[in-house]
Amino acid sequence: MKYAIVILEGLSDEPLEELDGRTPLESSRCPAMASLAASGRVGRVFTLAEGASLVREAALASLLGYEWSETGLSRASLVCQASGQSLGAGQWAVSLECVGLRTDAGEPSWSASAGVVPLPGADVTREELRRVLADVESACRASDAELMQGVSFHAHGLSCVMIDRSGRSYEGVEALTPGMASGRAWRQALPGRGPVGSAAVLQRIAECSARVLEGHPINEARGEHGLSPIGMLWPWGPGRGGRPAGFAEKAGLRAVWVGHDELALEVARALSIDVRLAAEHELGVVATEELGRADLVVVHSTMADLATRSGDEQAKIAAIEMLDAMVVAPVASRLADFGDPSVDEGSRGWRLLVVPPLASSSVLRGDDEGWCPFLLAGSWVRSMVARPFGETSASESDLRVDRGRDLLEYVLYGGVPGGRRPARKSVGTKPKKGQGGGTAAGLFGEP
């Protein structure tokens, strides 16, 4: 069969008062997704492992059948990969992210009680990031040359990392993501535990960055434009260069990733998936071209996510409707050319999955914890109850996937007569009281 996975970041949301208790997805006019839902199945998936932080690269990998914690990858290692900085044995990378600091009136921004405030990535330009990174690295070296021995800072796009080639280990260092640290006093939320000295390196860099950025010319310029000041560089996510098994080796399918988001493309490359760069308005066209060559085409869009982070529900509705017309409709039309083996035995068949990688909230203006709705349509995909594609109908469906990495197996083999590697648990079973329904078994490991 031919497969397509359309990953729409920011697609889901919570019910909004401005939309009479509906979500932007439920308020959108999306004829392509509505048609697919009528003939297919609507369910929900929890893309991250229980207790995991909201890290979207982990969610993206899970939709391709990988448990992030088992890949050996990290945000930092992906940025290193993108910037051409290889990590050797015993070398570590740590993500550095610009955050704001909220203080009481009259206190310096680096005071112990200052609270961490995540900044939207789009609010910090590449030029600002590179200058901040250079000034902080220079100040850290001047204040403690011994501490910085073997340490270097690198930027790629809107991401930056600290690489430590000194031989120190960051195994076991507890470092919160900016989202998890949000609202906490920054000194209390800094990385801790782990090997002696390693967490101290990250603490010193964070403290140094806060002092450097107090009254920095970049923040003066940002203030003139009504932008929040950059309070510090927040260290999180220590990691080494993992080498997970390639997707073709795991699934036996040739896959192509179509998109433009830098981090998502690096996830694809790390999983040995071919990539095709395509702007938002080109996604549908490029995806239909690749469907003629690849077994599986993954299409990734951030359009709805940008609207989510602006907190504009009408802009989000417009983005969802545009994605339905520009991406979902042409991809579904191209897939239909491969026919339905349940009707015509000579046909190749197809399946299409539409899903966000993480739940999101226009109120919070970012990612949120919770289930993600998904839509699956194509050959041998049938539902006894026709449901519209939306968060409410997904929560009422008896199709529930508890672990994101298990969804791919259901997409590839669920319900396929004589399908390779059939699911080991039932899917779509009657839910127990307080639960949402059956689960799908794992493609790359036992549940």
C-alpha cells in the first residue's frame, strides 16, 4: 500500500468561549477532512510516554514508531547534527534557550526570586541569538577559564547548544525544559544532581548569561519595539549523539519527509529518512510528487502552530482550513489513484493519517498536555459510527492509542487481511469505565 502521514502542529486545542465552546478545528470548514472522517475512523493518541516533558521532537519520533528515550537522541544532539558539529565518545551537548525573567519592581532581572518566562521562538531573531551567544560565551571564559575548558557554544537557525568536550559526563543531570521551569524562581529551577561539577557548569553559564543580559543593548532595542527582554540562556536537555536504527530498517518502507521546519527535518535525518524541503504553500504539491516514488510520505506543517502561539483563534481557523485545501485534499486525491483492494483486488491500496504531534492551547499560546485527535482513512478502514474530525468526537471514540509509538502499527497493519505484523492487542474495543477505548500494540517493541 501507499501511506501518507500529515502532521499538523497546533491542530488541536481546547474549547474556547469565543467559539461558543467549540475548538478551532471543530469550528473550521474542512471538506477534505470531513469526507475522510465520514469513511474512515476518528480516535485519539497520547504521543508522549507517561511523565515525559512536552518535547515536540519526541512526539514527532513517536509518530514514526520510536520511543524517544530509546533513540539516544536529544534536542541538543539534533542541533549539533544540523550545524555540522559531531559528538565523539564521551562528549555531550546541552540545549541553550532564550527565556525571559519576571521580577518585582526595582529588583535586577538576575535576582534569586526572578521567575522563568519562556519566550516565543519567533520573537528572537537569528542575529540577536548569535550576538547573545557570543557575548555570553566571552563573559563566561573571562570569569572562569578553567570551567570553560573544552566548552564551546554553537548556533543553528533559532537553536543553540553548548558542547562539552572536556570529558565531563552529564548522565543523570536533571535539567528542566523552559516550559517546565516556567513561573519558578530561576535559581531554584536550575539543573541539579548528576556527576559532581557537571550541573555546576550549567548553573554558572545560566548565572553568567543573566548578568550579561541585564541592560544589554539588544534588550534596549527590543524594548523600543515592545518586545520582552531576553533574561538569560536556559540550559536543558543534556544528550549525546544517538544512532537509532533507520526507519527503512525498522518498518521495511522507503519514507520521505516533506516540510521546512529545521528541527523536524533533523528528526527525519536522524532516523535516516529522506527529506524534501517545501514551503507551506508547496507541501501538497511536493507530497503528491513523492507519493509516486516513496512507500510513505510524511508531510509536516507548522502553520496552525504559529496561529496557536499568537492566541488568535480566527487566524487558527483560517490556517486549518487552508491546510485542508492545500495539503489534505491533494494528498487524499493522489492516494485515491492507488485504488481500494477491498473493492478491486488488483489495486495497491492506500492509507492516510492526519494528526498533530502534541495537544496545544490558544489560551496558553503553546503546547499542552493531553490527548491528540487523529483521523485515519483508506483501504480496509471502516467505522461502525461516523464521526466528525474534532476533539470532542475523538474523546468519544472507542479508538484510543495510549502510546504514540504504537499508532504507526495500526496505520500500517490494522484491519489489513493477512497484514504483516498484525496488532497484538485489539483496537477499537469497548472502553472500560473512565477510559476512552482500545489500544494498538507496538510496531517496534512489546507493549
